[in-house]
Amino acid sequence: MKPRTGFRGNKSALPSKPCAACGLPMTWRRSWARNWDEVKYCSNACRNRKASGG
């Protein structure tokens, strides 16, 4: 049997940063792996809220 490597469910070991719109912490996601430095918002709702100025 091949041993498992990589993420094993310990989210505290993943990097995080605050959302630019709401300030809540965002934890790293696999889908953000390529552009983690450019990720600013935790959701589309926050992105739209920040763009509209509210």
C-alpha cells in the first residue's frame, strides 16, 4: 500500500490571510494554489461589495 502524502486534514498548518472586504480570515485552497498572492476576497459577494464601494 502506498503511503499518503500532502494535506491530511490539519487546516491550522495551511496559510491564511484576511479578506480585503470583510476582514474574515481566508484559508488557502487548492484552487488558489497558482495565484494565492493575488487572492484578495473570500467570495464573489465580497468582491462585488468592494467593487461597488459599499
